[in-house]
Amino acid sequence: MKIAFVDIDGTVLDYSRGMNQPTETCLEAFRRYREQGNLLIIATSRTHLVDGLDTSMFDGFVFSNGQYIEYQGKILKNNIFSKDQILLQQAIYSKYDGGSFYSGVNGQWICPDRKELSIAHMVYYGLDPNRAHEHFRPFVLDEIEATAATATFDDMEKMRLAEKELPQEWEIHAYYDPNDLRMDVHLPGITKGSSCMMLVEHAGLKREDSYAFGDGINDLEMLTLVGHGVAMGNADPRIKAIADIVSEDALEDGLAKAFVRLFDL
């Protein structure tokens, strides 16, 4: 038995380049892989699945860069921010004119301050702007159960200053992309990579039976820790440098092609 951890953005999908649905070839590769008796896990910074992917297609989920773990219908970890930790973040993001929203498996909560920045980020990753109001629960501090925070900015220097004021032991992934200037923020001690390896152990498998597929810098540790790390052709150069295998671009069905080659599909 093998276990494969698959990233979403830039791997299964790529909203920024118009790939809004998984290919039929990819879905077929997933199906045939599982028919062999293998385990398939989504491992993403997102807190939920996107359109085109159904929970029944997977054996488990590593959401929020590892803060939430679910395996065969059972929740193994759900590491949420405390009220004080959210208040701390809000003070920092407001100080530097940032927008922010908080996400967990039970919903999303968007801060009214600079709300337009947060909406723009979500549209960049596939949100229909005409239905944005449907995606958020009321921003009531006592009701927020978030494993992830996303802070959005329109000024690079202000984002740098905000990043410096956050607790440096926290897991902070800052993306200085002019088209999507943001930070993904999580609590310390847990990463996407460490949670994936926790699942490998929980499933009673060996490291050499584990595989990971990704493209972004938050996938680096995951690809390093598993037995076989696969970078997409569109991956960050730093990811390609540490990967055991570099597949084709996501737009060229690179994920499905990697599955076919690696698992003799």
C-alpha cells in the first residue's frame, strides 16, 4: 500500500492561469490509483475542497498547511486560533492597512476592514465576486473557529512591517507577488509536512511508501520529508531543486502523467 499527498493550487488546479477544474485524466488517475488499494490525501493551505473535487475521492485531508487533519472520516487534529490570537492579528493588520479573513472547516469569517482586498484575493483563486457574500459567516469574534488566517495588502512595505510584528514562532508564508500580495498565517509547531508524516505513521506505512505532489514554497518540507517528492513543471525553482522528480506543467496534465508513471496506471 502507498500513500500520496496532493496539493491543490498549482497542482490539481491553477485558477491564476484559468485551470478551474481538475482534468478528467487526473480524476481517472486518482480513481485507478485508489483501486490498487492505495491511500489518497489532499494536502493544501486551503481549509476545504474546491469545486470539482468530492470528499468521496479521498481517504483524508490535511488542510490549513497541516493545522487540520482528517483521516477516513475521523478528525485527528483541529488547531484553531484563540480569541486573543485573533485580536493580536487584527491590531497588526489594521495598523498596516491590511485586509484579513479567517478560515476553518466550519466556515470563513472576513474582517470588515479593507474587505475589498480580501475579496480580490479570493477572486484571484476562483471566487465568483457576485456570490462573495454567500461564503462568509458573520464576523463575531467569539464564533470564529479558524485554523488559518490570510492577511492581504496593496503595499509591499506595509506587508513586510506587518510580518515582522507577528509572533515569529508562528508559521507564516508571505507571498510578495504583486498580483496577490498576502500572508498565510498559522499557529506554530505544525506544518503541512509534519502533518503528512503523522498520517503516514498513523496509517502504519513506511516513509518509502509515501509520495507528495506540489508546486509552492509551502510544499517544500512535505516533498522533503516523504519518500518521493514530485514537483510540478510550473513549480517554484526552490521546489524543483529539492524534488526527486519534476513532472510536466499542471496545464499539461502533469499531475496525471506523474501518477501514471509512478504507479503503473
